[in-house]
Amino acid sequence: MHQDNADARVTIVTVGYNSAAVLADMLASVPARTPVVIFDNASQDRPSLHQIVATRGAQTRLIESDSNLGFGGGCNHGAAGAETEFLLFLNPDTMLFPDTLQTLVQAADQNPDVSGFNPRILNDDGTSILKRRSDLVARSKWLPRGDITQDSVLPVLSGAAFFVRRADFNAVGGFDPKIFLFFEDDDLSVRLSDATGGLMYVHDAKVRHIGGASSGWSPKSEKLKNWHWGFSQIYTLRKHGLHTACVGAFLKTAFRALSPVTILSSKRRQKYSARLSGMIASLRSTP
């Protein structure tokens, strides 16, 4: 296939949770020929979501879930009906540049041994979102600090704009549905890299991160997020057989929970209490 057909070779999958306020801008940045699947995790803003989908037209499909399946579970359901060669899992609070998909497809065509790619994800202040390390990969594969100004091998991919060959995604079983939130992109990255090919950063493919996709800060939501952070961190380490790192992660969190800085701060007490609770629950479960 030629590059002038690149837009039609990709299906964009996005998982929303009360994200209608930013989703319209993301959809407006997507080329008209590119299919989009929106998986909605039991949001409260569905009337607005219906209007947004209707505005874009036939190339946009909305899947409404009666329960919140988390990020990975939502991605899997969204990708299930895709027929294109590539998938781009894209956060609702992002926007594509005019040549983003073409540049990603070109990189994939030129690197057939690579299964997953990250574009350059740019914040409004000019900084970029890039995962340089993960406890699931050897330290020798971690990226050093500093600007990356060319295409590079990555240790893991960020789920904010996760570009993958659909055949490779299906071959490894997609995202692990047991991971509700956090570290699901690290887990999938490692499985893709081990089974089907390497991971790559594409410097000239750009995605703008506009922010604001969450339902807002609240003590309840922060407690829930930190619980899942702790649960998922321990779950993924145990899943990949990294038992020493698992013990280290638990002890590090426990140390922070007992530090004077945490004891004197109600927000930090809640944060680390929730993380420890999630870690303990994960240790008691079957990985």
C-alpha cells in the first residue's frame, strides 16, 4: 500500500471516562478516512458524547459499557472490531498533527521488525511524555536523561499514544484485562518486545497532549487511583517473575508511608495508605 493511503490503514481506539469535554478536539484532529472506536467506561456525559460522535459521522463508532472496565479492558473491546493493519490507542486529551499517522505508518513500513511505536507526545509547555524506564525491563535498557532528537529504541511504550501492528497486538492477547489502571502499557510493551519485535520512538511523528480528560480531582478518586497503582505495580512485577523487585517496591512504599513528611501531610498519608492497601491486596491474589 502507498503512503497516500496511510490514514486508512490505522484505526484509532480511545477509552473515555467523562471525557466528552476534550474528545471533540481529538476527533477533529483525526483524518476523515481514519476509523475511530470510542469505548466509554460508564460515563455520566453520554448525551454530549452522542452529539460528538454524530458530528463526525460514519467512521466513528461508540461502544457504551454499563460498567467501568478500566483502560486495558476498554482498549481490548475497542480494538476487537478493527480491521485495519495498525491500531493507535490514543488518550482522549490528545490531538494529532496533520502528518502524524502518515509518519507512524512510514516508520512501521521501514521497520518491519518493530511491533510497537510511540510518537513524540508534546505537552503545552514544550516538554514531552516519554517512558525512559520500567521495573519490568533491565536497567541496561533504560534511557538516559536528556533530549532525544532522533528515532530511538524504547524500553517500554506510553499508553497515551500506543501505535501497534494489529496482528502483533492480537498475537500477544492485547492488554491484560486484570490490570484496571496503571502499568498496563509496560506489561504489553514487554510482551510485544519478547514475542514479536522491538519498540521504537518516532521523533517526527507528533501528538499534542492537551490535558483535562479526567473527571477532576477528589479525595475519593485519588484514593482509588493510588490503590490501583499499588495493586498493578505488584501484580505486574509478580507476573513477570520479578520477585526481588516486588519486595523492593513494597518496602519503598512502606518507607515513604512512615516518613515524617508523609505523617505530617493528610494528602500524602491517604496516598501511601491507599498504595499499600492495593499492594497487600495484590500480594494476596493469584497473579
